[in-house]
Amino acid sequence: MEGLDLWVIQLCVCAAAVAAAENLLPEGNVKKSVYFILGLIVVTCFISPLENAETISFDFGSDDLGVSENTDWLNRMTEEKFSENIKILVEDFLDDSEIKAENIEIHTDINDENSISIDRVRITLSRDYSDRIDEIQEDIKRNLGLDADIIIKPA
């Protein structure tokens, strides 16, 4: 709390000095230049605590989350969003091709270098499409660059 008190006092002193300087300034073009410089001084006083800050930490409640746990959480969230976006991409492509999918599963993985790879795309279709499996797989490969496993829904 001591740092916050010192910062508030520093801001008050800076504001008082700026106010005094403004009252002593003569009218004219010089006043605009001095206003600019005084504004820079106020901004410098305002952000001065950041120069001593070594780290910025976030409190996520009562849990004591470490860096690796935060990174794991971020990786999971990124992987989920990536999978959702690939699923939407496949759904939109199938809709444009007038193909109704029963289910679409996207399986992804994050490697040690934090790169996301698509392990498997599994699409479940009704029996109506059983004669077009190869054609649909080729269309998905050609247009989306994905190797998809097409599964026909059991009766």
C-alpha cells in the first residue's frame, strides 16, 4: 500500500505544480507549447509506477494458479475454440453442398511447441449418403484440406 500512497502524493504534487505553472504563463503561442510539455509531465507522473513493475499478475479468485496451470488452461481454451471453428467450417461446407450431417467430431492435439494439429475429422451421415462417401471425402479434402472419416449412421 505504501507504493500507492507515494504515487498519489506524487500525482497531487505534479498537478499543483502544473496548475501554478499555467497561472504564470503569458498569453500567446508560447502557452500552447508549454501546455504540451506540462501534459507530458503529467502523463509521465501518471505512468511512473510502471517503470518499477517487474511482473503483472492476475488474481483468479482464491485458487493459487501457477504459470503452467494458466498456460494449460489457455491451451485448452485455444484448442476448444480451434475445434469449434473447424467444426463450423465443415458444417458450412456440407450445408453449401446440401449434405446434412448427423454429427461432426473434430479431434485436435497441441504439441510441445504449442502448435495445434487436427488428428481426426469424423462425420456421421445418414444412410441416404452411403453411395457418395468417396465423393464427399474427396470434396472435403480438395476444398478444406482435411482428411475426413465418413461414417454412415446405423439403422
